[in-house]
Amino acid sequence: MSKKDSKILFLDDDGQEIEFNVIEQTTIAGRTYLLVEDCEASSEDESVVLIMKEVQLEDDYVSYEIVEDDKELDMISDIFNALLDGLEVSL
């Protein structure tokens, strides 16, 4: 996956599609994580970002879900902060 111009679609609880820009991707202990921002974010200075993790489905299909566990979120956000050197991720 090329980081530039990469986008993913996410279905919310109401079945509405939300498009996200992929800012960064990393793999930790065999699990892929994405740092994404909402394509329709209103302010570039204070973009809303989320961390999503890849979940393996049947037949080599994958899905992404938002990381909600505080401990996991803190660990992964620290890694993304280091990868993006100079761009601070606050969750």
C-alpha cells in the first residue's frame, strides 16, 4: 500500500460509508495498524485522526476496526509519533 493518496472506506454503525486518508501504516507483532484521518475533516491544523487495526476474516479477506482499548491505543500512538517524527498524534 502506498502511503500517498491511499484511502479506505469504513462503514459506521448506520451503514454509512466514511472515507479516510491513510497517513501511516505499521505492523507490530504480525498485526497491521493504520493511522487515518477523515477525508472530510474541516480544519487541516487540527485533523481528527484514528488508529485502526487489521482483522483477518475468512478466505484471506481483511477488515479494519477502530482501536478502542486504551492500553493498545497508547502503545500504538507512541509508535506512530516516533514514525512521523515531528507530527504529534493526540488521541
